[in-house]
Amino acid sequence: MSALWQVLRLIVRLERRSLWRGAVLSVAVLAAGAALLGLSGWFITASGLAGMAGIKLTFDVFRPSAGVRFLALGRTAARYGERLLTHEATLRALVTLRLVVLARQMRAPSEALARLRGGAALNRIVSDVDALDGLTLRLVLPLAAGVVTLAGAAVMLGWLVHPLVGALVAGGYALGGGLALMRVAKAGRVPSITAEAALQRLRLGTIELLRGRSDLIVFGQMQDRLQDLAAADHEARAAARALDRIERRAGLALGTVSAVVAAGALALGGGLVVHGVIGPAAAALGFFAALALAETVSGLRRGLAELGRMQVAAAGVMAPETARPVAPTQSPKPVPGAPALSLEGLRFARPEAVRPVLEGFDLTLARGEWLALRGPSGTGKSTVLALAAGLLSPGAGVIRLWGQPLADWPETDLRARLMLVPQRGALIAGTVMDNLSLACAVPDRDRAATAVEAVALGAALASRGGLDCRLGEGGTGLSGGETRRLILARAILRAPEVLLLDEPTEGLDHDTARRVLAGLRAALPKASVLLASHRAAELACADRVIAL
Amino acid sequence: MTIATAPSGSAEARLRLAQAPQARALRAGAMLGLCAALIWPLQAALVAWVLAGLATDVVAGQSFAATGVAPAMTLAAVLGAGLGFAVLGALQAALESLAAGRLFTAADQVLATERGAVLARAARRGVHASQGPGSGAESAAAATSAAEAALVVQKLPFLVPALTRYGPARWRVMVMPAVIVMLVLPVSWVVALILLIAGPLIPLFMALVGMAAKEASQRQMVEIGDMNSLLIDRLSALTDIRLMDAGARTLSDFAARAEALRVRTMAVLRIAFLSSAVLELFAALGVAMVAVYVGFSLLGTLRFGAWGSGLSLGEGVFVLMLAPEFFRPLRDLAAAWHDRAAALALAEDLRAAEAEDVPQVLGLGALAPRLPGPPRIVLRAVSVTVSGRRIAFPDLDLAPGTRLAVTGPSGVGKSTLLALLAGQIRAETGTIEVAGVALDEASADGWRAALALVPQAVHFADRAVAEVLDPRGLGEDPARALAAAGARDVVARLPGGLAARLGETGAGLSGGEARRLLVARALLSGAAVILADEPTADLDPETADAVTEGLLSAARAGATLIVATHDSRLVAALGRELRLPPEAVV
């Protein structure tokens, strides 16, 4: 519950004004509805009485009929304003909420980022946040408006008709409606959570099916996965049907409550007339107002049926963040004469691993030097690069950039000076230029074109629109080698002082590899480069080679 | 009374097609709803009778005792009327609930069918389909996995409200206003006339709103897909984004998309809210006119419009309680209008996706018994268009046990050839013969049962390594295959070993380690034909040799080995080379 409460407070904090106004208008809509019907009933009955009694000349027709018109138009206007305000405010707040969730995802530890499955995070940012739109629109606002209106109605009916009628109508709705709605919330909890969970599984499964379809087809798993998805769909729809049944039952209960309350108002009012306590017009007022007040409870069943789903979604959205060290804000001064990068006495072990990957590891990368790390697969070359880029933290030892510990550099500064090109860089859907634009705040087509030429990619792209060549999801549309080169071009645009390259020419033929490496060197003549490699072309271009 | 709609024929036809199997159930639900709506006039008559009786008695005043005339309303009569009103109200609620249940069940079936169809279509999409600027640059973006998932999860459910609300509202619109006018006419022709004049204004207005609503819904649908597409790519690239300090840019990109979706959604809602406000206004004005007429008639100021001796109080109350019900179905229809618009926009989406010429896989991708013949491969005049480029392949005859290196510069069609051989895309011209039969819809699954793939791009399913290694569930011990692929220590290093789960692109493994696992998977499958795409690309010479040796060991056991590669050592080890000429690409 507390997560839902937090979300509500966040939404209210973001949109206080609009929500307050919306709440006032919600009450106005309900109150005007009751007043409109009550006044109309009273007016007709009173006119009829006056006509029968022959006192039509003293009966004031104009004020009540003006009131009816005012209430009718005012109610319409209030409803329009209320809907617009509350929806606008809620949707705005949800955009902020999505950004909050994405920003938190982006701050996650690097290892968690690497292991992140896109679909799962997508579910949190899209589905969970979407599930929360009902919190204000279908739960809190209608509930508050309903309670206020019923309380007001009790007072007004007590005054204008008879205290008994006021008590019967307000009490009837509060008690009958309240009971029916509490049942909805209770019964709807499990199916609403089940439906949402199954839908999220369906989303995840669809994404995995499409992304992994090459393997799924070859290994004959496609139909199995389709069946898994059919099962998720089946479960989601079964839960949705259960939820619909619960809601319909509540609708039946609320409809009956409304009929009983209105009938009670009619009978009680009629009885009071028969006993000469009130007039028929007042009785009509009571009955018609009672009829209209059904609105105070009828709009709530959807919101309450969704309550369970909202709670789970809120817990996902508001999940507590793991504590992070305070990031430095002040840039340290590079130590004069210090090497570009130095690794001193590093130790690194994977959790649960018996043997550490690195133990007492030292390395110095001089200014402008190209240094290659060689060694068989799995000896920790990538680990050294990830440590040097600050993606992993060493168990012991210190890493310095320009003589200053890595942890002392503010993130923006560190990334401006040091760039790692990992083994599996990711591309995004969009044009080649869109991908290159990720590297720099101000995209510059000329620089981008130069970078593409430097990695010998220009010719390959020329026939496909050059920088405007469109890529599919995750950069599909390029061959493995082209992907690799585009990622290197992106790194060139960062213009780093220190460049860390993990198997930079993987997937390239020998000639292309040599051209790419020469292009890199020409494009970044001053950069100090540390590369993990075992290819002859890469080792040949290094000033120094260290075996791991 | 039918509502004129914009000429959106094809989307409407598609929507009709979707609901056709459930048409009877949907109509039955609508009929039940109609029955529920017909109860209100009875309730109105009861209320009119009570109020008229009470008023008559009050006007007759204290003279009951003197005249000996019994009062029209006794306490018992009042209570009886109250009970009757409550029972009728409960009956109405029950009928409505029953109707809603019928409608929901039917709409749910429609949703199930359409969802199944979308998923089945996704499963049949060719492997190179999303790589296709050639197959339509715009469609490449539209068909991202996240956009497709959004269609399945977020957009298809838009069908349900359209079917449960719009259809029944249309039936009520066709029946209820006529019924109300017929009930009112015997009481007062003026009221009937007011209703008849005010009524048609509404459909006129709706026709105007209709077009705008559909367009707005369409934009919203597109934006839902776009936001999902943008997000999934950024989420998969978060490490790169951190390394390039692109976090702020990514957030602002996403903020722009999320904001655009909000604006599109609000545009849809604004039209919906405005149209229902305007309709409410019409209804309010119509009812107010009726009320004014009834009020003045009752006072005796107006003496026309009713038949005979003027309007009585009971008749006035009855007419006034019916007037809003004349407008209610019209308002319901207006409220359901944007549901309908959303469903039409969705139908348009579906229609466009179905009409699109997306490359298809051959067969179902299901487990099937292997084709009986020896796994001979024959290619004749095969060509295919990928990324807008036409690639023609040389004719091939590959006997079982052949070892073939496919070489050539990047982009020449090496991966495409492997996809063709695996039936992951279809040849446009020519024939591929496998195991003595044509590779087609019927034979593809059986052919693939003898196949294993070592892909270039790594995508690990969210499953335990043991399952990843043995996707067909053969249940064999992976130890030997792991050893042959030089991957035994890879698994040993993973936390949890064979039970570990890997990241989507193999996080937790180096590129070489991931590759060795995939080779192990191919060896473990006992395939008669192994297709490998750059299997040694990111391996050091020692590991590359180990992998090559692993693949060759499968070949020595009789398997055909077809390898796309740049690695000259691997080419040499395989012995036979097919060099794809660049000029074949047009």
C-alpha cells in the first residue's frame, strides 16, 4: 500500500493545482446532477399542484426554470472541464513517472545494465506506469467527490425534504455502495494482479520470440514459444473475464442499491406526504435527487477492481534504489607528467568464483601510446578494460586517469576523456546519423561523415543512403563487420584522450581491419589507446604488447 | 437511425471481419441490453402515478372525511409502488449485467482470435525481414519487437470496448428514441415534436466529429508503437549510453516521445470529451424545452399540445422522465464513438500489416522428424532481394559430409545464403533441394531437424544454460560437446554452471566464450548439417583452432559443414571454398 501512497503523493505534488480544481469540479458535477433532477422533479410537481389548485398566478415559474437551465449547462461545462483537467494532469504526471523509472534504470550498476533484458525494463516503464493512470482518475478523485457529495446531499435533503429522507439516501448509498465496492476491491485483487502479470509475460515473450526467432526457427522451438504465449494470453483473458464478472456483479449490486434507495426515498416521501408531514413536491425532490445520486458510487467500481494491479505496479515503479557512492562534482587537475592511465595492484574476482580473474595486476599506458593486451579468451582482457572504464570496481588496487583516481572524476568528465568500445556495442533503430548522434551533444554531419570514412564504412553505406541509411531494431540491416565499424566511428566522434578497444576489428577481413586501424590512428592522432586483441593486424599496429 | 461515417472502407471491412465470428453473440448481448432499457418507461409510469396521486390528495385536502371519497394514495399503495420500482430497477440491473457479460465474452473471443493471428504472423516473419530497408524502410522501424509486443498487449485490447459499447449503443439508438416518441405521442404531440426536432441534430454532429476522432486515434496508435520501439533499443544500449555519457540525451529523447504520446492521447480524449459535452448540451436543451412546456402546461398557461383536456401532473412527470431517455442512447453512442475510432485505427494497423509484403520463413519452426534422405543440398539459379539489393547465388551441389567455406567481402550475401539454406527466408527465384526433396513449406521443419546453427549475432533466451545448449530437449549430457568446443571452462566459470542464466547478448561472457557455447550447442544437437556464421570471428588463435577442431570433429562424424567466414585458417582447414563474387549483388 505504501508504494501506491508514494505514487499518489508524487502525482499530487506534480499536479497539485490541476488536481484540486479537478476535484472541485468533480464534486460540482455530482452535486449539479443531483440538484438538477431534484429541482426538476420539485418544479413539475409544484407546477402541477399550483395548476390544480388554481394558484398559478402567484407561482414563480421563472426562477426554478432558470435554475434548471443553469444546472444543466453548468453540469455539462463542469464535466468537460473536470475530465480535461484531471486527464491532462494525470497523463503529465505519468510522463514524469516514466522518466523517473528510466532514469533510475540508467543509474543501475554497470553489471546489472549489461544483464538487463530490454523487455522487462520496458514492462516497468510502459505497463506499470500505464496501470497507475486509474489511481487519480478512477479511484481517488471519484471517491473523494462521492464522499463529499453524499455528505452534502444528506444535509441538503435533510433541510429541504426531511431529515429521514436525507439520512436514508446518504446512508443507503454509503452503506450499500460501500459494501458492494469493498467486495469489488477484495475480489478483484487476485484477478487484476494475475491479468497484469500475464500481460507483461505476453509482452516479454513476444519481444523474445521476435528477437530470438532465428534460433527458434532452426531448433524447432517456434511453435513451443507460440504456445507459451497462447498460455499467457489465455491466463490474461481468463483473469480479465473474472474481473469483468466481478465488476458486473458490482454493477448489479450498485444498480439494485440505487433502485432500492430511490424506491425508499419515494416510499418514505410518499408516506410523509400521506401523514401530512411534507408536501408532494418535496417528496418528488427527494426521490429524483436520490435517483441522481447513484452516480456517486457507480463510477468507482472500475477503479477499485484495478486496485490490486495498481499496488503491484506502484511497487515496481517505486522499487527502492541500491545506495550509490556520492559522485564527485569537482574535476580533479591532471597530474603533470602522469601517464594517461595506470592500473596499480589490481585484484578482481567474480562473485562465487574460486580463483580471482586478476591478482596484483599492474599496467601503465603512456601518453599517445598504443598498447595491446593479448592472451587467450577468458584470461581477463575484457575485465581489465571494464575496470579501466569504471564499469567494474576492483577488489583491491587503484586505477588512475592522468594521475588522479578514477573515482575522483565526475562522470561527465570521465566519459569525455575516456571511451571504451566494448566487444558487443549496441546500435539503435533509426538512421546511421541517429546512431552517431548518440556520441555527441551537437550532431555535426561533416564530422560524422569523416568518422564514417575513417573506419572505411563510407563506401559500404554509399549505395544505401550514406548517413541516412535506415537501420532496424538494434541496428539490424548492417553486417557484423559494418556494425563493428559504425560503433568505432561513434567512438571517434567522442574524441577521447584515452580509448579502450575490446577486439576492435572482430569480424573484419584482414585488409579492412588494417584500414580501420590506420583510420582510427589518423582520426585520433593524440589518443592513448589500450586494446584487447589477439589478431595479428591489431597486434602489429600496437607500440607495445603485453601478454596476460 | 444510422450514423454516417468517413469513407474508411477497408478499416471498417477489417473490423467487421474481426467481429464476424461473434456477430450472433454480440447481437444477443445488444438485444438483452435493449430489454433492460425498455424497463425504464414502466418505472417512470409508477413514479408518475404515485406523485400524481399524492398531489391530487393534497389538493383535495382535508375533505376526505367530509366527502367520504377515499384518498387516491394510501400508505400501502405508496409502499407497493416503491417495492415495484425497486424490483423493476433490480431487474433492469440484472438484465444489463447479463448483457454486459454476453458482450464481454464475445469481445474476448474476438481479442483472442486476433491476438493469436498477430502472434502467428510474427512467428512466420523471415529472419532477414527486419533487416530490410529494401523491404520498406518505414516498415523496418514499425515492426520492431517492442512495437509488435505493444500491438499484442496494448493496442489489440482497444477492440473490446468498441465491441461491448459501440455495437449495443447503436442498437439502442435505432430502437429507443422511436419507442420513447411512440410512448410520448399519445400524451403530448408537442413533446414528441420537440424530441423529433432535437434528435437528428446529434447524428449530424457526430458525423462531423467522426473523421477527426479516427485520425487522432490513428496518430495515437502510431505513437504507442514508436515510444515502445525507442525505449527497447535504448534499454538494450544502456551500457553504451553510459560510456558515451549520453544519459541526458537519452532521457530527453524519451521524454519527447512520452510527451508526444501524451499529446496524442489527449487529442483523442479531447475530441471524445468535447463531443460528449456537446451532446450532453443538446440533450440538456431538449429536456429543458420539454420541461418548460410541461411546466407551463401544468400551470395552465399553455393549452395546446396535449390531446383533449390538457396535460395532467402524472402525464407531465411521465413525459419528463422519458425525455432524457430519448437522448441517452445518443449520448452513449457518442461516448462509445472514440472506442469505435480506436478500433478502426487498430483495424487499419492490422490491415496494413497483413497487406505488407514481409519475407516469410518456410514451415512452422516446429519439431518434426528428420527428412529420411541423405542430407544432400542442391541450389539452382537461386536469388533473393535483401536490403533492396538483389543477390544471385551460384549453383551448388553439396554431398553429405561436405565441408564448405563461404567467403567474400562484407555484405556479399554470406549470411543470406545460410538463412536460405535454413529456410529462414524464401528464395525468390530458383530451387533449393535438400535431402532429395524441394525445400518448401512442407519439408522445411523436417529439414531443419537435421540442422544446427552457429549464428553471428548472439541472442540468448532467458533460460538456463543447460536449456540453451539443448534447445530441442534431447537430454544428452553436454560435457563432451562442451569439451569439443573448448567451452567446458566457460560453463565452469559461470555462477551456477549449467543452471546460470545469461544476458540477452551474453553479458557475463566474453565474445569468444559466447561463441564457444554456441558451437557446443551445434555439436550437442548431433546435426547432420551445421551452418556457422563467422564461428571464429572473435577468438584468439588457440581457441579458434579448438573451435575449428570441434566443428571438424562433427564433420569427421559425417556432418555437412557450411561456414561463412573471413578467417583464412578456417578456410584452409575446411578445404573447399565458395567465394561469393561481389558482382552478383545488384
